[in-house]
Amino acid sequence: MSRRPPRRGLRTNVVATFAAGALLISLILAFGTYFSARHYLIVQRERNALQQAYIDAALVKERLRTNGVNVAEVLSEIAPPSRTTVLVRQDGQWYSSDLTTPVHDATRSVARSVEEGEVALSWNDAGDRPNIVVGIPLEGVGADYYEVTYAKELSQTLDTMGYALAISAALTTVAGGILGWYAARRVLRPLRQVALAAARISAGELDTRVEATDDPDLATLTGSFNTMVDTVVERLDHDARFAADVSHELRTPVATLTTSLGVLQGDPTLSPSSATAVELMAGELDRFRGALEDLITLGRLDAGVRESEWEVLGVSGLVAAVLAEAGTGGEVTVDVPADLEIYGDRLQVHRALANLVRNAESHGGGLTAVHASARRGHAEIHVVDSGPGVPAAERERIFDRFARTGARGATTGSGLGLSIVEQTAQLHDGSVWCREADSGGADFVLSLPLAPTARSAAGREVT
């Protein structure tokens, strides 16, 4: 199957258009200039040759009328112009002022017209050189006069002018390309600003706007873009407030239901079937409460709300606190440098690590190891489980909201835990991803920027 060639970008098309336009204009001007100048120079050269030939022919005719004077003597008396050969034919015999000029080749283009009594002028390449041949019949003396002028200087002039015009056309084309590049740069600058603003907005910087311009042709673009962003931000704020309000309003009935179910669970008079129903309701309510808390957390993260003051956090202490809270046993391998530090919101980072540990315990067959290291200005915290791992096709989708892997019947968890981890990482200018562990399980990597002091120390160590 043949591959389609890549499509050219707008800048390339603009540059190519300017260059092609400059080439077309320069070629039109070059051809027009060349042929106009060539016609003028040739006409002037022919006029001069014809005038000179008339003068010399009149002199030869006058001398031949003198009794006792032959053609050879007459040719020796006249002084033709430089690079000009004089030929005279009388009584079927040819006489020449230059024995190197082939008579037949030089005069054959005009001989017939001269024999018919007409003045003729022609160009030929006798002797592989450009010549102007003028033939004049000398009536009254029975002779024909020819002048062959070597026009090498005219040919050289035309060649030089052609080369100069070709170079000028090439330079004009290059200049047109440069002008097109500059014009494309100026034209695409606002589009580039819009693209950069869109990229920053997609990265979460919702206060980014395109700078206003006085250009009336671009003001509509920048104004429309800023208005669109304002509308989107307003809609996001509205949705966030709506979700927060709904979550807040749901907390009260959920708390009431939890309390009521707690009372029912302690009632010894319930029948076995009623007790089973109450236990099922309590489990589902607990899942609902967890999902509600996760939704509230995601709403805060989406809004960029800080839950505590950012500070320098020791990764070793965070991991120890999370593992103690999760109640993992001594079978978990922990390898975290004591001096590894990050800068962020303690509550949010703690929650993200707790979600990774909970995910390993609930869906990954159990937590096996937690280790961390500094890499390229970031602290990479690895949470490894003993499960079957995550298929490569699912390693990005599992961070989507309400995404679950495994069997369709699996209903444990809200499906928001890993989304909270990803949102927390983005809020801290970090990232999170999943890969296959050396043991075959899943290895979730949470990468967060090092604290400034730790980053400086790491830089000195590398140096």
C-alpha cells in the first residue's frame, strides 16, 4: 500500500506561493527585458552594418569606374571596419579582403537577392560564428558587393544580459520566499498565540487569555476566542458549583440513613431476612457514601482548591503514614530514601497514595512493595502489587472516571480513586502512570516535583 505524502502546512504554502509569484513576475520581466533589449540591439547593429555597407559599396563602385583599376587594387585601398570582411563578385570571379572567410558560406543567404538586383541583409553562422551579411548590387560596373561583419560582441552582450537576468530572477525568487516566510510568520503569530493559550487552558490554566490587539482583522479572532474561554470557564464553574451543591445536599440524608441503618442493625428483634436486607442496605449505603466523598474531592481538585498549606513533605513519612493507616503487614517491601522530599498539599498527596495502596489491596491481589527515587527533578513513588497486572490497552483508560477493569460483575469501589490520583498529580505539576512490574503485577508510578532544596541537592550530585 502506497503512503500518502504528508500535507504541507499553511506556512509552507504561503512561502511557496510568494516564491512562485516572485518567480513568475521575475520571469515575465526578464523575458520582456531580454527580448526588448535584444530586438533593439539587433536592429541598431543591422542599421549600422547597412549604413557602413552603403558607404563602402559606393566607394568601391566609384573606383571601379576608373579605367585600368581592378577589384584587388580597390579592396586594398579601402579600410573596412574592424572584424569586417569585404567580398566583391565581378564577371563570375570572387575577390576578398580576407582569404580566411569562406565565400560561399558567407554569402549564400543573400546571393540570390543580390543577383536579382536587390539589397539584402541576413544573419548566418559561417565559420561557427555569428555574422551580419549585407549584399548590394553595384549597377553600372557589373559587380556585386558584400560585407560580412563578425558580431561576436553583440552575441556576448546578449549572453551576459541573459545570465544577469537569470540570476536576477533567481534572487527575486529567493527574496519572494523570504518575504513569504516573514509574511506567514506575521500572519500566523496570532494563531500561534491562540494555540499556546489553548494548550495552557487544556493544562488547567483557565485564567489564560489571548492578548487583545488593535488590528481590526485580528480583533474578531482574539475577542471570539476570549469570549469562548469565558463561556467555557463559566460553564465549568457552574457545573462545579452544581456538583458541590448536590454533594453537600446529599450528605445530610446519607448521614440520616446511616444513623437509621445503624439503629436497625442493633435491633435484636429483626427477623433473619430483615437483618440480611439491612446488612445489604448498609453495604450499598457505605459504597454510596464513599462515591459521594470521592465526587466532592474531585470537585475540589477540578476547582484547584487547596485543602492545606503547601509545604515540604518527606516522602518516607508520607509512605509510612499511609501504610500504617491501611494496616498492611510486614510482608510489604518499603525502600524510600529518608532525604527524599517533595513540595505540595499534605492532605491531597496523602489521599493519592492511600488510593494507590487501596487499589493494590482491593484490585491488585495485595500490596507487595513501595519504593521511591529521585529522577529528573521529580520524586517517583512506585506502588507494586501481586495481581495479574493491567493490560497495556487499559493502562490509560483506568485513570478515567468511573472506569473499572476486570469482570463486568465487579462492583467494588466507586471507580474514582485513580482519577483522584491523576487529578492530584496534575494539580502538583506531576503525573501518574501504570506499567508492568518486574514481578508481573501492576506498578503504579506517582511522579511529583522535588522540593526546591532537594532539587538543588540532586543537581549538585549529578554535577
